[in-house]
Amino acid sequence: MRAGLAIAEAGVTENKIAAEISRGMFTAGGEYPAVMPYVASGPRTMIGHATWEGRELQPGESVFLEVGGCYRRYHTAMMRTVLLHEMTPVMHTAQELMKLALADLRQVLRPGLTVADADSIVRNVISDNGIGAQLVTRAGYSIGIAFPPSWDEGYIVSLNPGDFTVIEEGMTFHVIPWMWGVEGTRTVGISDTLQITHDGCESFFDLAEDFTIKGGPATSGTADDRKSGLSAV
């Protein structure tokens, strides 16, 4: 993820970002992940899970990255966001809400909590956002040993409303308080992979959660936004 964040600049292609992420994970000793990196920029962030397609990043846009690290087939996953412009009030609100959702969950996630309880903690924070964004998916899912085409163990446990499965020590979850439709045309994400311990949980990561800021003042919409019939609000 650090390699992807470092190279994400206006004028760089999504392919170049994906290549640097892959180089970083493989040279660090990682294996091929069950899903290759998700790299989506500009209006393509609304797709969410989108692999690179050669698009060139433009000033004033955002970039959504989701990377799954793999070692001995065990996986963790992480979402981060790059802004190719200065921080805006709306983006700052989105960033802080996602960080709050993760912090609130980390405080209480432990054996004995139900899946529905965990989901509601994340969902309540993200749903009350005031910026028109939505959490359009579950709040997370179990993750572990995986092969293509997916690292997702949602068929085992998903953080969904109404599921009263009890969380147990040793389980591992990718928690995803990402926000769809920020400023009308963007998806942004910050996520964490957490292991359940005997009395709480621990993150696998030490990477800062704040958006990576690159570029000047935000614009009201890129050329690609206009071609797609999308405009920021």
C-alpha cells in the first residue's frame, strides 16, 4: 500500500500504480494474492471493486486503493484513499467518520460480541454522515487462507444486521467502513484487518489511516466526470 500511495499522482496511470503495488508486495516476500490490487480513479471509484484499466489520473480527482497482502496463503486486506487536491470539508468529514467507526469498533470488538453488534457500531457511524454518502455493503467479513478468485470469507462470517453469530477468539475480520457517493461521484475507503484476541482485538497494520493528499485546490468536476454525466455536489 505504501508503494501505491507513493506513486499515485496526476499523470500516472492506474496500471503504473498497480505495478508498483505488486512489486512492493512481491519483493517484500509476499505471494500472489487471491485478488490483485483494486485501483480506481476519478468516476471509476464509484465502481468500488475495480481493477486498473490504463486510465490516467487527473488533478482534482480521488483514487481508491484496496490491497490484499498474502503470505503462506493467509491474507489481510486494506483500503486507503488518495486525494489529488487539497482536503475539502466534505472529504475531511468522510475521513474522520471512517476513522471513528474503526476506532469505536476496535474498543469493543472481543469474544462474545455478536456479528450484528459489530455491524451496527460501524453502520451507525457511517450512516449518520450528513454528506450524502452511504455504506452500501456489509460492514466487514472474515478473512484468512484464500486462493483466487477471492480472499473474502463472507460465506463463513459477514458483519451484517440481524446475524447473531458470536465472535470468538482467533477469528480475523476485514472491517470496511467505506463510503459510496461522497460529493455525489466518489467512493472513498479506510479499512482495517483485525484479529480477535482473548480479551479484545489487534490490528495487523501500523499505516496511517488519513487520506494521502497530493495536488492543489479541488475542482468542481473533471473532464471524465462531465463525459460521464456526473458532477460533484
